[in-house]
Amino acid sequence: MSHARKTFHLNAFLMGVGHHEAAWRHPRTEQRRVLDVKHFQELGRIAERGKLDSVFFADGLAVGPRIARNALAVFEPITLLSAIAAATEHVGLIATASTTYNEPFNLARKFASLDHISGGRAGWNIVTSGNADEAFNFGYDAIPEHARRYDRADEFVDLAVRLWDSWESDAVVLDPETGIFADPEKVHTLDYRGERFRVRGPLNSPRSPQGRPLLVQAGSSESGKEFAARHAEAVFTAQRTLEEGQRFYRDLKARLPKYGRSADDLKVLPGLVPFIADTEAEAHALEQEFTDLISPDYALRQLSTLLGVDLTEHALDAPLPPLPRESDIEGGKSRFTLVKELAEKEELTVRQLIGKLGGGRGHRTFAGTPEQVADELQAWFEQGAADGFNIMPPYLPGGLEDFVDRVVPILQERGLFRTDYTATTLRGHYELEPVESQFTPARTQATA
């Protein structure tokens, strides 16, 4: 599959002072900056300097095992992105928010507000939340069943879209002479009554610059892929080899026609954790410095949560014990399978496995020169495994600066990435058309 004469998309997935779980311990970072909003505003400006499509913040709704050994993501991402919006002009702003532990009206309003504040740069990474500690914070005794979470997510997203659409784009009149703020014929009550939600509407926020935010999804289970094919406009995925990336890409794109969508309607962005240096040997040495700072007790708790098996007393230099089947996992099914297959295929000990997972929790880690990183991205793009990439700097801000200042210029010289912004909205960056309210054609037809 060729992408001749096309360019790809770049998102910066930002986390604290870096994606590597030991980043906060390394001398290249300042751990106290996880509490400083100016740090994150600086990251937004660096990404914008590189003309990146967007920055993205994940989110979790529990402390879990991180508190003793890792620097927490301390800010709620929609709030944080509002601060970054004030410090930037072009780069898109994507936040994770759960459909399991939110309500459609409140969340639709928050994203509409972010879209207004940023001038049309908001995106929503839709997650169903598969962590038991999160469930305990919302009155559950266990993680809600995987299939039930996705059923709720389907209805949740459908309703959120209706809420964003409840104001037509020209509903706000603002005519001081007639005293009319908005045309009531263009503001629609929903009276929605579904299986899980009842919402009268309309949303108490006028239609935002994009109409609705860019919809992003990150699950790669069967349920996740079907959900993405129906709703998502960008997918963040974890694929470790070119062949795996190609299979995932073909699979996901093949699901789109049944939902009336084309291949260009959804962009696939695999994750990459790049360690960049002047020589390949120096890049590998840098990666090893971070690996050496991993705290095994923390890593084992993280791995236990991911695999659904208590490994805290397991021998580090032994292989994994027998693991459950994916069908028995109610948490993140696709990440469970990725880690299980990685350990089995490479015959890794637990110590070796946590070393490989330390940088990106299953995402592909690559150490090399700027040219080698650019070569990798180009190969995946041109060989049908990606429409772009989810860049996950192992340490911040230096890892992002290295990518923006050393890799992006190479990609631009090769004609693979933009040299300047050509759109004003996040949807525009991802080459997606503006979205009109679903109520506009119905109203126009009724009055014709």
C-alpha cells in the first residue's frame, strides 16, 4: 500500500517529565516540574515549533501503585489543556476522558468549552477505563465488564455528538437592536431517552469552532476496533513490529465501509518512544541509563495490574507464570495480549520484560540517530502501517526538543511532513472536513 505524495501526521503524547517510568530520576529531567503548569505550556510551544498536529494527555482516575515510585500526572487534562491553549496558537489539544465514569452532558460541555477557548483545537481520546483502582473510586466493587463498558461508550458518544449538534453553527444571532441572542429554531431540545441515559438538552454551550472535537480512540481489542471503526477519526495504537502494524492497519481500515466511512476518515498513529543521539551506540547507552533506574517493585506492581496476576513476589530472573486467557481479562485486553506475546515470543524473564516495558508500557521503543528515527517512520508510513505517529518522548522537555529540532527537519526535507500549518483547527490538521449539525439539513428540509 503506497502513500505516494502524501504527508503524515504527528502527535506528541506527553506525560509528566517523560514516558519512561524512571524519567523523573534521571538528571536530564527536573521532577518538580510535574507540578508546574509552565512546564506543560513550554511543551505545547515546542510541539508547535515543530508544526505537530497535536499534543495529547492521557488520564487516570486513581493513584494505584504509582505513588511511591513514580511522578504522577497531577492535572486533569482538559483543565491543563485550557492553560496550554492560552500559550499556543496552532497545535491541537487532545485529552483523555472516560465514558465509564462521566456523564455525557457534563463531558460534552467541557470539550465544547475547550474548543471555544482554543479556537477549534480540541480532541477527545475516548476510553472505557479498565483499572480496578478507578472502579473503586466510583462506587464499584470491580471493573465493569468489558463488553458492558463498550456498550455504554457507544451510547455515550452518540449522545455527546447529539449534544454538540444541538446548536446549529449560525444559531447565535447577537443582535442588540432586536434583543435576540440566539435563534430558538436553531437550538434543539433532544429529549433523549436511551438504554443508559436520559438527557433533555440542548447543551448549554453554543456550537464550537470545529462543531465537535476530533474523536480519538486507543483500544485495539475486537470491541475497541469496532468502536474505532464506528466513531474514531484518529487511533493511537501500540504495535511493536512493521508486520503487526500492517495487519492492524489493514484490519481497522477494512471495518470502515460498513459504517459508511472511507479509509481517509480515520488516521492510524502507532506509538514510538524515541531515544535520540548523535550515534546509534550513544542512543542505546542513553536508553540503558533509563532502564538502570527502573524500580523493580514499582514495575512489578504495574505489570501485575496489566496482566491480572500478582507478580510482586515473583522471581525477577524467571519467566512469567501461566497467564489467563484474554477472554478472562476485564481490563485492557489488547495491551494484555501484546505484553503476553512479547514475553513468550522473545522468551523474556520478568526482569527483561519490565525493562522493555519501562519506556512505553508496550509501545515500540527505538534508539538511534535522527536519521534512523526518520527512516523508521518513513518505512512504516510508506509500507502501509501508519497514517502518522504518536511520539512518546521518554524524557521531557529534552526528548521532545530532540525530536522537533533534529528529526522533524529531516522529515520535512523528505516531503513527509508539513513545513507550516495550513489549517486553523485540529480537524483541519488531520485533513478532516468541518462537521455540520445533524439537525441543520432536517430543519432546512422541513422549512423548504
